[in-house]
Amino acid sequence: MARPKPSTFDKMKTVAENRRARFDYFIEDTFEAGIALTGTEVKSLRFGEGSITEAYAEIRDGEAWLVNANVPEFTHGNRYNHEPKRPRKLLLHAREIERLLGAVERKGMTLVPLSVYFNSKGRAKVELALAKGKQTHDKRATIKERDWQRDKARVMREHG
């Protein structure tokens, strides 16, 4: 019997976060995916280096790939150091990949990485979101709502 998935992921140390993605996209669903890394990539991520701001995920030949994520070369690495922007394989169950592929092909959605982190077992994970792009007017509404929440909190703090 399958173990139930937790509602939130077990994030011990967040390495990289894509804050812009929550502004540019409507987040429909999130997935936790493992990521296949080489030794120097893991060491570089443990030092807190790495960026996923321009990254996206795609499904090729029944496998999920993280494209354009930047993990800089490890400073103490030798000639076996890794390539910083190479595509990295995401580790997902076949059923999850089928579901993501269907949503991307049929509904025109996008796979966006939200964060890269280490879980409590020390494994590198990617929080992947199934997202739909926002129009300009939706972005303006988001800014307006965020400003209103900030003003409301300020008023409550002053008069509270």
C-alpha cells in the first residue's frame, strides 16, 4: 500500500528559490522530484550556490529534465568538475510523468521549478509546479492585492 504524501514537503535547507515564478504563473499543483546530480554538483549546492530563476522542466522520451538550472562549478573541484548549465534528470514516478505530460500537452501548462532544497535525509529535491502563465492584467491584480495586504497590516499595527 502506498504511503500518503504529506501536504507540505520536508525542506531542511533551501538552496535556491524561484520567487518570480509565483508572480509570473498561476500555480495549479506542486510535485516533489528528486534530481540526479554528480558529486561536485551536490557539494556546490551544499555550499548554497545555485540558481533556478531561468530554469524550466520538460518531458523528453518519457523522462523529466530540468533545463537551464545553474549550478556553478565547485571551487575545490578538479578536472572532473561538472558543466554548470547541463540538463539534469528529474526523478519522478512514471504515473506522475504521465500526468504532467498530459497537462502540458492538453491544457498548455508549464513545468516550473519553485525551489531546490535538501530534505531531512540529505537528498537534493526540486519542488516542481504545474503552472499556467499570467496575463499582464493578472499580474497587476496580484501587485494590487499584495499592496493592499501590506497597507492593511500597517493600519492594523498602528491602530491595533
